[in-house]
Amino acid sequence: MPELPLPLPPEDRTLSPRTGYTRAHWEATADHLLTAALRYATPGHALVDLPGPPSKSGVRSDGLEGFARTFLLAALRTAGDSGKDPHGFLERYTAGIAHGTRTPGREDTESWPGIGHHGIQGQPMVESASVALALRLTRPWTWDTLPAADQDRVERWLRGALTHTPAPNNWYLFPLTVAGFLESVGRGDTDTSRAIERGLGLLDGWYRGQGWYSDGDGRAFDHYNGWALHLYPLLHAHLAQDLPLLDRLGARLREFLDGFALLFDANGAPIHHGRSLTYRFAATAAVGLGALTGHTPLAPGATRRILSGALRHFLDRGALTSDGVLTLGWYGPHEATLQRYSGPGSPYWASKAFLALLLPPEDPVWTAPEEPAPAEAADRVLALPAPGLLVQTTSADGLVRLHNHGSCKLHPSEPEQAPGNPLYARLAYSTRTGPTSAANTPDNHIALEARGTRSARVRIHPLAAGPDWLASWHRPVFPEGGPVLPAARIESLTLARGSLELRVHRTVGVPPGTAVHLTGWAVALPPEAAPAETEEIRLDGPEVTGRLLGLHGWHTHRTVRAPQGTAYGPWALVPELTGTVGEDEAGTVFAALASLTAEPDPPPLAGQVTAGADGLVLTARWADGTRTVVRLGEGGPEVTEERA
């Protein structure tokens, strides 16, 4: 395809001093994304076959995905402008719906695949929610213009979502969304009522507190919390004007945003954690939803700061090809960011970020001057015991770190298997570093070594929490050929202060003499980088400096290469400490100081904290004279602070 540059209006640094973006930039970006994508539509506009490797669902399903997700973008763009559609987007999508549902399942140029069960032609169920939601938003200009026979065929296709089995997670909200649309056009019945009630009932069961849902049974906390678990049911309540449901779910969204808003960097980046990260600025969907429904703790100027910051962050860093198509990756293409279900149309889940266009142009979100994002305002450490996440932000560099002591993508019935998922299993994530791949040395990880293999952290169990710290434990799981240690466990505690992280670990039930390895932040660097071999491992990257210093229990240190790199660079280095399990049956204690910062020339870690352990009691002495005492034991860790 010929190149298609993004035509943006001039920046407005008066209204938007931090990003320069206004509503006009969002509208221009939406028009550009749609124009570029629709060049790949079939003649009848029913499928959008974007370039790239197919997903596991196959090319036809991918074409439906390209149609459905861009249709949602077109719906938000036009509904937000009272139906004005100078480019004729909705006319093409309406024609595509008619063609795609005429003979579902037929192997021709236009027909959509039918909706099946999860695992058996199930992906169309995901896309049915985007089709239904887009039709609900644009009813006067799409649904109402279809002949009755076409409406009947569309309904029959959509009802496949109500009669087949979803995946045991956020997928149950897709039938809910389809049912909400059918009821809104007078086609509801017992099946639609059941789908809505079932979805809301499961949602309540997945709610864990502090605004966080697990994505299904277990403890899967990630971006799906915002762009699916909050979005679909609350938007349904908003469109249906179900005020009791809106108030109940809206209170959860408000509490969620109070912490989640901290997870956006001053440079606009969302936290790099969890699956489906190729959806990029969809991470802001919950922020826009809060403004749309009135359930947000954020001022209008801070809301737009987060929204526009994320959009600009990715547009400035190669998210689009030269012909205007969103790539499969993070910035540019990046295979390790993807999952088997990722196809060329998958990145257009990012359309959900444009939810704020449903707010009228005169809304304060679009007219108020930009305010600092929460991560820019002040240094913060926020413990979220419900999901087991510890948020650490520093205002000087605007960097965000997320310490994981509770999120793991593992159903309770699933067995633990090495190597674990890099997007969930790490001790920490950030807005400027990504995890190393499963084939490389894991960053931010603690492992045992036995029989030439290293253990994985798979299922994470929350253990204890305080205002500025969280603790968890996991069972070390070895790959095939490694030992099975049924009584073994590793306890981990992170305490954050400023840009510093005190990491404390205790091995329990591990054979004496077993090697223990702790790694720190992976920093994207050129291969010729050669960090100095000092006691404090310091990796100076183009944007960040990662450091790791052993405080107690470690006897060697080194840097390890990660030649597959991260989402932030094609090659990376990882700092590593090594120690040995001792003879004490109560366990062996290890402590380290880690730091990730974007401040220039950060002071050495040595001297900022010293630490020593007496049995299971570790005392850390900070440079300002305060002491942190960590008592480890069978009842879980206890932390006390003693001021100078």
C-alpha cells in the first residue's frame, strides 16, 4: 500500500501544555486509522484483512476481527459527533454487516464465520461484542437503516454468542453486551435476560476489592480489569440508564481509578504488565469511561492528560506502519508481546481508548487545561492488597514501577509449569522496561538452581501487606528434568521508598547448599555495552538506569545477556546476584536493594541502605537514620519502622 502519513492539526500548548493534543487530534487520529484500515476491506466491506501473520483462529476470523474492532472505532467517532460522517465510514460498515451475515460460515469473499464455543471457533464471540456495541452506539445511522430481513439475519448471527460457551473469564461479558444491544432494539427475551444476569453474577464473584476484578477465577489482575471487566458492564448500565447498576459498578470504577491512574508514566506510557499489550492505548479506556459515566476521582484536565499522553506516546514511537496500520507489538513489531490469539486486527482493540469522544466537545475533559498526571504530582507508594500490587512512582522522572505480589495468569485448577509467563511471573514491572522473553534469563526474578535448571515463579500467593510494602510466597517449580521440592517455598517482600526497593526473601524447606539467584531490572542496551564489574551492578541505558546491590546473603554478582531483548529494545542486560541456602531449618534470609530511575547521574546505592540479619529478623538502616525491621516467620512477615 502507498504511504499514508498521519495528518494531525497543530499542537495547542496553551490548552494542553504537556501533550499538545486536543479533541481535534483524537478525531484526526480516528479518521486516519479508519481510512488506513478500510483500504484492506473486501469489496462488500464485510471483512478487513489487514496485513500480517494470522492468529490461531485463522484468516477469516482475523478478517472479522479487523472489521469489528475498527467498526467500534467508527461508531465512537461518529456517535461522538452526533452522527456526522463526512468520510462515509458507517455506510461501508452497514453494508459489511449485511454482506457478512447473509450466509455465515460460507467460504466466500464476504461471509462471517459463525460463533462457536471457546476453543472451537470461539473468537467470533469476542468480535460479536464490538459489533453489538457499535450498532448500539450508532443505531439511527446503521441498524435502523437495515431492511427487516437483514436485521433478522444480524440478530441470528449475534445470538450465537448467547447459545455457545465463553471462556471462563471476561468472555462472559461479550454475551452480556450482545444481549444489551438486542434488548435496546426491542429484541430481548429470556435468553438475553439470562445472559445479562449471568454476566453480572460472575462479575460480582470475580470482584476482589479496591476496584479490582480477577479475570475469571483465580488471581489474574491485568489491563483486562479496565478495558473489559469495568468497561462492558458499566457501559451497558450507562446506555441502558440502569441507575442502580450504574451506581453500584461506578463506585468500583472510581476506587479502581484512584490507584490505576498512577500507572501512567509522565511520558504517557501505561504499565507494561499482563497479556494483550499490543492493544496499547486501550489501557486508557477505563479513564475515559470514568469521565463518561461521572464515576472518576480525576479532574477533567488530568483525565485528558492521561488519555492524550498514552495516545501520543505510541504514535510517536512507531505504533503505526508507514501506511497507517497498527502493528502487532508494543512500539513497532515485537513478537514476545503477542499471544497465539493475536492477529493483524487485534491491535484495534485500542479503539476503546476513543470512548472519550462520546463526551461532547464542550465537556470539561476537552476544554479544561491539562493538569499533571498523578505520577507527576508527587512521589507515591500505594499498596493494593486486594490484587497484591504495590505501586511506586517518582515525580522527578515520572517513572512508574509495579511490584507484583498477587497477580498470576493461572486458573486455580491449572497445574504449575515452568517457565511461567514473563508477563505475570516477575517480581516487578515498569513503564519504561519490559520483561525479558521466556527463552532468556528472567529479569526481576528469584530462582533456585538444581540439576542445571532454575525454578520458576508461577502461582503467587499474597502473604501480608503494609502501607509501603507487600509480601507473597510461591512454590519453586522446575522445568522437566529438575527436582520436585514439595515442601519448598520462597517468600518475597518488597518495600518501596522513593526510587529504592528493599527486596527481602526467605527460602523455606530448600536443601542446604542450593544456589539462589536474584535478578533486577532488564535494561535495553546496545550489545557493546560493558558495565563495570563492581559490587553494585549498574546498567545505564539510553532512558533509564537500573541498579542492584546485595545487602545480605549474596556472595557473587554479575550481568547476564538477554539477546532477545525486551519491548523497549532488541538487546538487554540483566543484573544478577547469587547466594546459597544455609543450614537453618527455619529458612535462609536474603536481602538486596534495587532501583530503576530516569534521573541523570543517580547516587550510588551503597551507603543509602545497609542491612544485616539475626536469624529471621532483618534490620535495614537507611541513610536518613531510620530503621526498617522485617521479622520473618510462620505467620507471615511483620515490618516496623523506627524513626531517627
